[in-house]
Amino acid sequence: MKKKVILISSILLVFIALAISFTAYNQYQDYLHSEISVKYNYADPPYAIYHDDFYKLSSEEKFHATIISESTCAVIGKFNYVRQEEDLYKFNFDVKTVVYGEVNDKNIEVAVISWQSDFYKENTFKNGEEYLLFLIEDDIVFLDKPQYGFTGQTLIPINNLSKAQWNESGKLIYSENTNSVNIAEFYKSFATEKGYNENAYEETIIRNQSLDTVIKKSEVVLRFKVLYKVEDSILWPATLYQIEKIECLKGQEYLYNGSGQYMIRAAKDSLKINEEYIMTFGLVDPTRENTLLLQSALNGIIPIEDKETVAQVYEWLGLKEPVTE
């Protein structure tokens, strides 16, 4: 009889434990997928004064127009540390969740020019805390791995959402059940609903491709003479040069101040003053004239003295090489 009582008690305990576990599981699922209440207190960006239509947008539309639509990706990242490299702050994060866009690395750096921002400083992020980060992937043709920048001045700490803020002027307010899983779902859904297009950012750089493929994929191929060095880049191992066009071999022939001169960004100290080159480019902004031309591939620089390769480029483009002395 005693054994039977113990057996029944044990079975009852198992059922009670299962019921508690099932209830806890359901409560956890409710927590994960609870609704998010968001209030967007928005500070207008400086350029908004030139666009009357901007003021007709709702606060969430403004947030989308200047934060999400201008980003290439968003992640939830755990902050590790910040290091200063000359004029740059480089914030290091472990990627916990990719909210939208494409981020393949588990660890990323987000760079900020130190003297350009009053928002992102050495003490902005706390070690070990997770943040929702809206990012833009910087030009990386000159780097071994992607480098990112922040879109707008947003700070949304996942561990303490009551302190989430935008530009230190308002708060993004979330329900007490909000967590990194459902906030990721919310912003992924929000971005998709408002028309975020992960294919909107066309690739302007070409990696690890043969020269004929680089010529084929590049938006512009230009023959030019280097006039002078403008400056070295702060963000990348790159140099800005002023050049004079000799011939546009491919792409739209953009004018720079109506003079046939261009500003180009190439790998640091890769070009010599007064020398002539053929080079492949992507366009920073294809909708504008007077645009900056950006080197599209590390192997897309051909000195004019390399007559065999120069002749090959003209052949690939179906052009007749001009006769030169």
C-alpha cells in the first residue's frame, strides 16, 4: 500500500511539473511575441527644411525615411569595446541577430569620425549590453572586410529599452515585455512594410574577379591623366585625386565643373602625378552630375605604359585604340 501511495504521488508530481513547464513555455512564447508599443518622437534632420513634403509625413514615416531607408542593414549587436585609430572611433560588436539586410560576419566594427559626432563617443555604449543598430556598409574596396557606419544618430539599448532615445531629443517607447527577439521581428516587419529593398544598394565594388570581368561589371571606364593629389581619406586606406579625362571608354560621360576634370578615389598612393592611366569605377551617386568616381576593383588600374593590357581593354570594349606617339 505504501509503495502504491508513493507511485501515485510521483505520477502527480510529474503531471504538476509538466503543467508548470507548459505554462512557463506558453508565458515565454507570449513574452517573445508580445506586441511592441512604439512612439516616435522625431527631430527633423537639417536638410528637411528644403522638402515641404517631409513635414507631411507621420513620425514613423520620418523615422523610416531617414533611418531605415538610408541604411543597408540593421543588427542587434553586443558591444565589446571601442578603440581610437587616429581620427576614428571604432566600435566593436558581436552580431547576435541580423534584423534586415546582409551581414555575414559574426563580429563587426562601426567607424565614426571622432570630431564629427557629439553623439557617438567613448562612453556611448556599455560593455556587454546589446543594442539595435541601424547601419550603412561603408565603401570597402580598400579594406579586407566590411566596415560599417551608423545611420542617423540612434541609440536603442535592448537591455534597457526605457532609455532608448533618438538624437537625445525624444524616446522610442516599448512595452515592458519587449526583448531582442520581438524587437527584431518588429523592425524587420516595419522595414519590409515601408518598402525597404535590400537590393536597392547596387554593388559598386568588384572583388576577386579577372580584369575582363571587372571591365564588364564596372559602370565607368576612364582614360585620364593625374593632375594632383587632393587628400588622403580618414576612413579608408585611400587617396582623393584630381584628374583630367582623356577619353571615356565606358559609361556616362560626367562633367566636373564643365571642365572635363574629375575627382576620383583610388587606393592610397596608387597613382603618380602627371602619369596616365585607364581605370574602372563605380559611381557614388549615379543620379548626379559632378559626381565622385570610386575605384571599383583593386586590379582595375592600368598604367598606360602597359600597352598589351591597354590594347586588351579596348578590344574587350569593342573600341579602336587611338594612335599615340
